[in-house]
Amino acid sequence: MQESCDGKVLSVSSDKEAASARNGRAEAGAKEMMFALKLSALLSALLQVQSAPAGDEIIFLPGLAKQPFFQQYSGYLSVSGNKHLHYWFVESQNDPGKSPVVLWLNGGPGCSSLDGLLTEHGPFLIQPDGITLEYNPESWNTIVNMLYLESPAGVGFSYSDDKNYATNDTEVAMNNYLALKEFFRLFPEYSKNEFFITGESYGGVYVPTLSELVMEDPSINLQGIAVGNGLSSYASNQNSLVNFAYYHGLVGDRLWSDLQTYCCPKGPCDFYDSSDPNCTLHVQEVMYIVYNMGLNIYNLYAPCAGGAPGEIREDKDAIVVHHFGIPFSGLPTHNHWNKKLLHLSRSPKRVRMDPPCVNSTASRTFLNNAYVRKALHIPPEAPTWDVCSLQVYQGYKRIVMSLEKQYLKLLSSMKYRVLIYNGDVDMACNFLGDQWFVEGLHQKVQVNRRVWKYDDGHGLQIGGFVKEFPNISFLTIKGAGHMVPTDKPKAALTMFSRFIKKQPF
């Protein structure tokens, strides 16, 4: 073919060579492009890893037979100049880069969110020996990134340089917001992820007041809030508690009749703020039954750890003061009980307050272990860890008496999802009070009260009841107390997962 005189065959050969050369260059270019993309992805991944504070990463956590495959971090978020709030961040077990970030706040005021991590829904649960951790199959970090914040300063490992731990609802909300801003500065790779604020007990105040600030900040991708057994309204909580006590067989007919006579003279009962001294006296009798006779206020049908306590009991060189409804549940009580509590707290002996009927010895032993403190990067100046702080409680000023304004502000935006859930045998923040509170928001009913179910591994079970309104749901968990994930871990994870994933309950 190369011998042809017209040159056409030669032309074809030249075209083929040119095309071949072009194809070769294109192929080489494609390979270079792929290499560049891979290199860019690798560099991006490296930068993403480096964006997290390497010094805060937990490399080895004592107590685990096998270290986790997910990353976790422990360190401090400094706010207001001299306050250092301790955080423990556990990444999601399922694609952390795309999973939501969820903040968890325990209540009190004055109790540590590490109690939520180690005894409720964290990736590992403390065992009774105070040394061993076991993996939790119902951990919430199976689907989300969990951020546990010890707040305010003075709680858990959190501290203030000036040792001044007096604070209030407004200051705590602002410091929690500043801590969030610091967290996303340290972990910028999570700043665009969906973000939720959750908590329990006095978290019923912490969560909505913090949300009120966060919703004004477009740099934080707030999607919603969830509050478990939370304090939503002092009046609703105490008014409902008297009804809860009577209809659960704790109050006899004589006392109930007297309550009706003195507290309900014109129809609606006022067990919270009655001006009738006879009403106050009989309400105090109910409070004595609920808080002082040895019942487990966090789960009416659960035993009391350590046996039924009295008002105080000796524990080596310390006096353990069991609260009368106010310190760690966030409940209001009458001045009679407040004065009695403060008198005991001023005892010359060292005083430690524990939630009643709750054994926190294992968590306290584990977290105060020198090797654990080192693994969590806790400095020497940080306090000894305790589940709840008497000092913070005593110096805490309650400002918000009802969270109605905060909830209505969230709901009026029509862009945030809200879940209020209650274990139905809790007396600290009982389901009836939160149910009344939600009804009092006067939202249009979307789904009437109905049963919700979950799979406990042996088949579908009734999880409780749920009533849904636009953007807010009220849900009960059957047979659970104040710490829902502790009592009903599978039901709690099912509820939480449906909320996060926008699935129907």
C-alpha cells in the first residue's frame, strides 16, 4: 500500500498515526487527570484529618478489651476568657463525614454529660467494677457523631481559672453557644453537617435556651432539638406530680381529699403556687412521700440502689445528701425543703450530693483513674470528677420558669424538628407535666395520639404512645424512667433514629 502513486494510502496511514498520537496524548492526559483527582482527594482527606485537633484525639482508652475503629476526642473548649468546658466527641460508626452532629447535655443543674455517655447512650458503658468498659450495641453514635459537653464550668472535668462557679440560665446558654462555636472552629470539617441539640432533665432548660441563640447563627446547620424527661415548666411539673403520685397509688384518699379541699376550691387545682397555707402543708406531705420515703424518683418501679435512703446517711467521712426534688431533677419545691437542704449543705463535714437511688461509684472510680485522666487529656488543675456538683447547684440562679417562649420561637420558624419524650414511670420530670406543656403550646394536631412500636429482637413491641403536631412530637416510652436509654436502650435508639432520619414514629 505504501507503493501507491496517488498518495491516498499514505494519507490514510498518516491520519492513523496522527489519530494514534492524539489518542495517546488524550490517554496520558486522562491518566494525569485521574492522578490529579486522586492526589487532590488524598490531600483533602489528609487536610480533613488534620483539621481535627490531633492533641485531643484519644489514642488508647483504658478499660476496653479492643480499641474502637471510630475516632474520638477529649479536650477543652474555652469560653468567657477563663472558663474551660470539657468535651468528649465520638465520631459516627457510619460515615462520620455525612452523619449529623448531635450535642448532648445532662441536667442538674450541675450534673455531668459523661453520665449520659457512660451509662445511657455512649459507645461503651461502664461496668460495676469501675474498670471495665463494654461496647454498647444501642449506642447513638451508630448513626450520628455525638458531642458530650460538661456544662457549666465546675461540672465534671470542666473548670474556671478563678474558681467562681456561680452562674444562671442566661450565662449557661451563652457559654454553651460559645463552646459550640469553638468546637466547629476546631472541627471545621463538621461545620456543614446537620446539627441537633439534645439533653435530659434540666437539659429541658439548657436545650431550648441554647437553641434560641443557635437558630440566629446561619453558620451552624441546626435541624432540631430533642429533650428527654425535661423540665419545661415549673408549674406544670409540680401540678402534674401530685396527680401522678395519686394515680400511681402513692397518695391515700384522706390526703387526696384534703388536697382537693384546700388546693382546688374553685375548680382547677394549684399545687404549685397556692396562697392557702393548708394547701402548701398538704403538698409538702406529698413531696415527703415522693422524695423522702425511699422511692426511686427516677423510676418508680425500679429498686433504690443501696437501699431506701433516709434524708441523710453516713458514707465513710462524707454525708450524702439526697435531694428533695430540686437539685438534680430541676424540680421546684417549697421553701421548707430548700432551707432544709441548704442547712445540711453547710454542715462542717465534707458534703457530696448524689442523685438519690443512683449508684455512680463505677463512673466516679473510672474517670478519676490516673490513666483514664491522662487518656482524656485532663490537666492536673481540673477537679476530681463527680457525677453532680453541689457547688454548681448552690451557686446556680434559675431565671427561666417556663420554656414556652423558646419553643414557640423555634416552631414559628417552621424549619426545626422538635421531639419531647418521657419515660412514663419517672417522677423527677414526669410525663404528664411535659404532656400538658406541649398541649399548652396550642399547635394544630397532625397525628392523634397512637401507639408506636419497635423491634426488641424478639418481635415488635409497644414502645409507648406518640402525638404529633407540625414540627413537634410528644412521645412516651413505656416502662422507662428518667434516664430512658438506660432503662429501654433498644426503644430509645429506635425513637432517636426515627427522629434524626425524619421517619414516622
